[in-house]
Amino acid sequence: MLRYRAGLADMPRYDVVERDWRIKVNANESTLNMPPMVEDRLLGRLAQVAFHRYPNEQMDLLREQIGSAYGFRKENVIIGAGSSEIIEKVFHCFGGSGQKIVYPMPSFSMYNIYAKAAEAQGIPVDLEEDFSLDVRKFIDTVNREDASLAVICNPNNPTGNVLTLDEVEEIAANIACAFLLDEAYMEFYGESATKTLLAKYPNMMVARTFSKAYGLAGVRVGYMLAAADIIRMLEKAYMPYYMNVLSLVTADTVFQMRYEYQPRIDMTIAERKRMQEALSEIKAIRVYPSAANFILIEYDKAKELQEEMEAAGIGVRCFASSPRLKNCLRISMGTREENDAWYALLKSFAERNG
Ligand SMILES: *Cc1c(COP(=O)(O)O)cnc(C)c1O
């Protein structure tokens, strides 16, 4: 009998079904690979890499560059293998036995798993019927529970809805514990807390990723901005040289050339608007408003629709394990052609099945 750590066998898994999709709109990835100009620059830089050295220099360079773009210093930036890793470390650092971590539900399903892994008590705050967050209820829960960490995903995954900057500030101004904003989809919304709030509230942390708008899901790089003393504490949770040089140089090149990505971000936003309008013409389907690169729909025949899409090689995300999302599907925005393809199937299904 192997003696695993207590609780490990009962840890929930991140449940996604992956196969070789013809149209892959299930994971909120960018549908486009790296722009050729960025790829050219990257390949040139990779040819210069000192592969035999630990990547101190590349880590410092990326932190410096990201920090200064937001008006901060490199001491205010931590890099991770995806923002997932950073978020997991934040839960670890503010977790431990007796600590409570508050987050909305439904939101990113990993929060629940990270809370468990950190041996903290996860306290979900239910979203309202339309998936909006009752900010007052959230604040009251954080304070009543004497939480060590409050987490908000803005725009929220998988529902797509947002908090305004005023609402984010209302939370920040009324809680005393650490406050993590997960802005994985912020490029598709634009109301980032990094603009003014982060400098004003020293308990605030803002996590961003290269995986979505910047199409580097395979490279695994994210970052977080926060007060230097928070970053210093988080660094203690990492091993030395935890980032590899290939990822660091890739992220650095993409960050330098981030303006090259604006057309595709604009395309995604335009497609989201177009598909929201098209979907709202189908009476049997409820379309939730979204400021991200995906749309959440609710349909009483969601399961059957998903099976038909799957049979046609179209991968969308369903949430079998979450009661509030039972009849919901989340569809990431693809190219115009990809979106037309899944929409045609969806429309024909609804016409046949009501
Ligand atoms: C995708 C995502 C992330 C980050 O993903 P990484 O690939 O690990 O950077 C973080 N939070 C949410 C809510 C996401 O959807």
C-alpha cells in the first residue's frame, strides 16, 4: 500500500475532454498561432540563448519590462508557468490550516482545487441568477469569515460577465485581507485594476497571462503585479530557477511586440459581438453577456447539442460537475469561418429540436 499524502486521493481533477477537434473552441485559447513577424524575431533571439546557464538574466529582463509597462518596478512583478501557477502559489501563501479563501461561484473551477491543495477552507459566494456578483454580499462574506484571501476573476470565467472598476474598488476599500484579481481575459474588456487601483491598494494583486489574448498557451507564462513585499513572500514558495529560458525569451519577445496582437484582439471582440447577436436570435437559447473571448449559453438540450457538436468534430466546454452550469456550454471565439461553422450546426440543431 503506497502511503500518499492525506486528502490527495479525494482531490478533484480539472475535467476536460480533449481529442483532435476539427474546430477547437473549448479552452479559450487564441485560435491563431504566433504572427509571422513575432516568430521571425523570436527565432533570431532563440539562436542567441545561452542554454547552458540558469536563466537569471532573462527572468530579470522580463520582470523589468512588464513592470515598467505598467508603471512599476521589477520588484512588483512575479513570473510563473502560466498565471495558474502563480494563482496556486497565492492560495498556498495565504492558505494553510484555519485560513479561509473567498471566491465567487461559478467562477474558475481551479480556485476550489487550489484552496483544497493549500489546506485552506474555500468559501464560495454564489453568483445571482443572472451570474452577476452581489458585491455587498461578497464583501460581507470576506469580513464575516475573517478570510485571509479574496479572489475575483474579472471578466469572470466561465460566465463572461464583469465587475466595473468602481465595483472592484468598492471591494478593495472594504476588505482588509489579501485581494487577488485574476485578469486572464482583461485584454478583451479593458477595465484593468492595474491602471489606478493597484497602486492605491497595497493588499491587491493582479494576475495576467500570455495564454489567452497573446496565444502562448503552450509556452506557459503568466505574471502577477503586486506590492514588493507580497512578491518577496511569494518568491519563498518557488524553487530557484523555476522558469525555463525558452518560455522566458518567448514571453519577452511577445510582450515587446504586443501591439502586433491588437488586430486579433479586436477581431475576437468583434466576433463575440456578432455571435452574441446571432445567438440571441435563437429563442430557446439564453445568451449571457460576455466581455471575454468566449460566450456562455444556456439551453435545456445542452447535453444533446454538445454530443452532436462533438460528433461533428467541434469541441465546446460543458460543465457537467457544476450544478449551476448544468445546461450551459461555453464557446470560445474562433475565426469568422470557425464561428460560422459551429453556429450553423447549433442553429440547425435548435430548429430540429426546439
Ligand atoms: C486561462 C485562465 C488562467 C491562466 O491560465 P494559464 O494558462 O495558466 O496562464 C487563469 N485564470 C483563469 C480564470 C483562466 O481562465
